[in-house]
Amino acid sequence: MTFPVVGMIGGGQLARMTHEAGIPLGINFKLLADGPQDSAARVAGEVVVGDHRDLDTLRDFARGCDVITFDHEHVPTEHLRALEADGVPVRPGPAALLYAQDKGAMRERLDAIGVPSPRHRLVRDPDDVMAFAAEAADGAAASVAAGQDLPVVLKTVRGGYDGKGVWLVRDRQQAAEPFRAGVPVLAEERVPFVRELAANVVRSPHGQAVAYPVVESVQVDGVCDTVIAPAPELPTERAVRAQELALRIAEELDVVGHLAVELFETTDGRVLVNELAMRPHNSGHWTQDGAVTSQFANHLRAVLDLPLGDPRSRARWTVMANVLGGDYPDMYAGYLHCMARDPELKIHMYGKDVKPGRKVGHVTTYGDDLADVRARAAHAAGYLRGTIPE
Amino acid sequence: MTFPVVGMIGGGQLARMTHEAGIPLGINFKLLADGPQDSAARVAGEVVVGDHRDLDTLRDFARGCDVITFDHEHVPTEHLRALEADGVPVRPGPAALLYAQDKGAMRERLDAIGVPSPRHRLVRDPDDVMAFAAEAADGAAASVAAGQDLPVVLKTVRGGYDGKGVWLVRDRQQAAEPFRAGVPVLAEERVPFVRELAANVVRSPHGQAVAYPVVESVQVDGVCDTVIAPAPELPTERAVRAQELALRIAEELDVVGHLAVELFETTDGRVLVNELAMRPHNSGHWTQDGAVTSQFANHLRAVLDLPLGDPRSRARWTVMANVLGGDYPDMYAGYLHCMARDPELKIHMYGKDVKPGRKVGHVTTYGDDLADVRARAAHAAGYLRGTIPE
């Protein structure tokens, strides 16, 4: 059979679950991992261990791959351009990926295509920060008061994730901190929001696109804790607007594959773009058990330019809760308990060593009663982490 | 994490799909395959290539496995006993597996525990066959007429599958054929049946068991073509009887893991056991997309003595259709067509070279309208095989 070879760069849990989704598709999956103990490297058939920042390694890896895609955004843009020049299809391509790698470029581009973001400015020093904070306070009717955080968020334009590379600061002195990394800093208005949403879409090279139901993403300490699909009590008009924004971004930025658009739903009913990710995303894990076609399967279908699968929900409510590492390194006893307590629970472990706060798995639950579905997911995730007893 | 290692013997599609199911469970999966191009060997992380009939190979493979299980029934019983004597958990164990390996032993055992089978007898020669045929004809009100098949089925007691090792014969001369293999031959009455059913259950070492909905299995030329879950218009009382039979067999024979009980639903409303398989089975493939917990996930949970997952259906109707190889070796174009035609279709390819008549994949569909669900599955399977045009 002439089924194609997909090369995925990065050995984390996203690659692990993409491989899982590729098995029924008959796809030949090839992995470039940092080490043999990476989450995906433990389960994939064809694994190359090497440095994704090294062009020769990438070129060797790309040989025999029909398309290259990604578990993360850390491959240097110039290397991806070199692979493209070699004739290797890179999906999403470097021109699109730039906007997932560089928050400054992303904001500029979204402004240009009229997609609403929080107010923002690239800042050069603490004085810039203080000036922007004064403007933001004015616009948001907030105040810049001594002893309180400024109404701005500072972000490194490259390399941040899960709350890393993000700062809240109180004064000019604290505002110096983000500049120490030597990377440009983006200042964004802290918008008053009701909750965070995610509008996830998948787009193929020939322009077909599908939109998943808009979900609510509940963050704890800057890390995604729970995702509820669909977002409860979201007015249809607002959900459609969020989906349209995501589809527009995918098209305008020529994204191929899964695009996660993280959004703020503001107190005044707007939806503003927070972050973009051009790969399968934590806010889409619920689709494995809750949608007709998972984000992982559709990402593969997209990068191979295959027709996309149905993104609709299979259940009235699906809830995904992340399992973070706790103080106790062995989760197997807790896992057994969770299976016994809830035979409908879906557990997804990543094969990673447990470290406090590390994402080591997730659970999903589904059903008609949202309170019950949420409670079951929260119990399982908390029990596995060790933060709640029976 | 101390997640266990499951060693599976046999590299076919059942092992491939078991590995797929083991990824989210966080199970470490180790495979003993005949060759690196085996269906499962193409996608599994840890693959040992070796001969499953060689005890030293089995012993080497078993080292480091927490439990051994199977993709097929072809490992010699004495080797499994040797592994058990070494202290390796073998699940299902050799004492149970014997009844899936030897149809004569299976019939004798089912008789002993009062489970109904077609009338049967171990036969030694063509005269025995003719005598049994005369009795069967009498009992079934059928006739032994010249030029017609006798009302008996002859089976080699070991090694048959998918219509292989099974004979219909017309006379004493043809009845000599099955004896040429030098293996004992079982003669069974050809019961007048309405259709074939399968009652699939999963049982764990500590005795927990779950029963999947009873399905209808539609055979074409002795090979499973379509499975419908649940079996349409099956009276509840009869479905429960079939599930009870399967649960009783699992308990009496001390089966651990998935047990498929293939049944005849007779014209007079009885359910008789046709075959047993102690592993994931073609009649259970629908559970991947149609049940809360797939047969593969539950097989793993059972052999690891983990609590079992919910076996209930997620849809009103689920239909699985096997994809057999046709004359054209490349299925990729057809696969693309099927995805485009039906975004809800679930395709499962086995990564096997296409040969005419070979099972190379399956498709599943689900929904509320059985006629539509069946038509979609049949179209996709037929189109992939190349037997129907658009």
C-alpha cells in the first residue's frame, strides 16, 4: 500500500496521541524525539533521536517523509524554510508558524486582518511598560495603584507556555524583570474577562476547514485545568463569532493542520484572541472521546491533505481534566482506584515520569448531566494527583 | 511510574489495535512478531522478532513482561505451561486456551457444563462421517440426497479459521479429504439457523466480568463480512441467554481477557455455540467506535487485573464492515474517496499488503437509522475493496 509517511518533530504527549490516532488511519508515523524516554518515543514504531535545532538532523529525518509536522513550535524558522527549499512539505509551513512562535508578529498580523485582541504594544524598557499601563488603566477604567499589579501582562514574544514567560508586575522595578531574558517583550492590557474559551479549527492545504464546538478552558495558576465542551451557556451568536474568527485566522495565516485559538470572553460580551497554537492542543483533548473525529486524527488528515472528519460532539457534555504530577511518583494505585470507581471514565496517561505540577495525563468524562460529568472528571484528576482522598 | 509491561504474542491486526488501546492506558506494550512488517510490528514501540513455537524465544521474550497475552491461539500449550512454571502470568492461561485451540476438547467441555452446541462427534474415517450424517439428517429432518451436501460440517480440531479447516462434503469420497491432514476431525450437525450471533465478554483474574451487547455477524463465504451491534430484533430474553452462556463459559473455563462466543440463532429459537476465541475478535471491532470501552482496552484491563471498563454502546446502532483486499493493491485513492463521501466514517487500516480476500482493514459507522448506517459501512468497505463504483 502506498500509505504516506508523516514525520512529526517533538516527542511529547501531542506526538504520542497523534501516533495513536495515526494507527487506525494506516499512516506510517516517524518521530524525531529528544530522547528514547520521551512520551511519544515510548510507543511509536519508528523513532529517530536527535536535536530539532540542528538542520542536518532535520534533513536526515525528513528523508523518506511525505510531510513534516510538529508537536511543538521550537524548530527554528530558517531550518523550516531550508526544508521547504529542499522540497519537503512542511505543515503548518514556516510562514504560518511564525505567528505561533512570535507573539509580536501574531498581534501585528491579527490587527492587520481585523481580528480583535487585547490592546497591546511591543515595549523596550520599564518606562514603556509604565506608559502603556497608564493608558490601559485609563481604557479599562482600572487604576494603577501602589501595591497592586499593574493592569498589564508582560510576555516574552518567543518561548512562553503554560504561564512561563508571562509576568504580572507591580511597579517599574518589577517591570525590569522580563527584559533580562534579552528577548523582545509584549505588553498586553489585562482585559476583564468572564472566562477563557478556545475555538479550535482544522484546515487542509486545499482549503477545507472544520470547526470544533467552542469550549471553555478553566485555568488554575496559568495552567489549563479543565476543558468543558461545549462552553456552557455560551450564546450561539458568540460561539459562531468565535468559530468564524478561528476560521478566518486559519485562512489568512495559511495554517494547515489543527489551530487552537485561545480567547477571552470579556465582561462586555466580546471575544478577544489570547494565544494561537498551530498543532493539536490541550483544549482539544476532549475530542478523543467526545467528538466524532479527534483533533489528532484531523490534524493528520489535514497535513496529508485528506478530506477532514466530522468535528461534532458525540455527547451532550464532555469534560477533560488534566492530571498533574503530585508528590507521590507512582500513580498506578490511584489509576486502579479511578477505574474501579467510574467504569465510564477515560484515562489518558502520557508515560512520563511524575514530577510535581507536570502534565502527566488527562481524563475525560461525558454525559447529559454537566454537574455530574464535571465532578467525575475533577475527582479522577484530583485523586490521581493525590490532592483529594476518596 | 510503575506501569506494567504487557507482552503480546503475535503481530497481526489484533495486536496492532491492542497496542493502540494501550497507549492511553499508559501500558508498556511489548510485541513478539514473526517479522518487522507484521501489522502490529509497524506501529509498536518494542518489537521482538521471533518464532512463537520456540520455547527459548518465548522465555527471552517473557523476561521483563508482567503478563503474557495473545493475538492468536498458535502457541503450543506445553510452552505456555513452561512459562507458567517459570512464574510468568499467562492470560488466558493454557488450561483455558486449550478449549480455543482444540474444537474436540471445546465440545466435550461445553457438553459437560451444559452449554448447548450443535450435535457433534469426533470421527475417525469417512464411514464415521456417513453414519453421523444419517443421524443428523434424521434429527434435523434434512435428507442425505445424492448430489447435495451432507447435513454435516467437518472441521479439523486444530488450526482452522475464517472458513479454513472446514469442509462441506457430498459423499463418502469427499468425506475422505479432511482426514488427509492427519489431524482429528470433528463432525458437527449443520443446524438450520436464522443467523449468526456473537456474545462477547471480558473476564479478569479476580472474576469481574462484563458482557458486550450481543451482535449479529453476517458471514460471506465463511468470512465475517459485517457485524451489527446490537443484533437487530433479537428478543431481550434471547440476548440475555446468549450473554449468560458467554459469562458461564468464561467462568467455567477460567478465561481471562476477551472471550468471543460465536453462536447460531436457530430457526426454532435456540442459541447454540459455534466457536470460541479467547482474544479480541473480529465480532468486537465495532466496540472501538461504538462502545464506551473497546474490547482491546478491556482485554488489556483484564489481563492486568485492572477494573473493567463499561461495555455499553454509545450509539443506537453501530455497524462494522471488514475491508478485504481486492485486485488493486493500492487502497489510498479509495480511502480518500471514502473520507470525502462520509466525514463520519471511521476507517481502521491494518498496514498490511493488499492481497485478494485478505482482511486489510475495517470500517465502522454509527447512528440512529440502521439502514443508513449499514449502507454507509457497506459502501465504504466495497469501495475500498474495489467491488463497487461510486
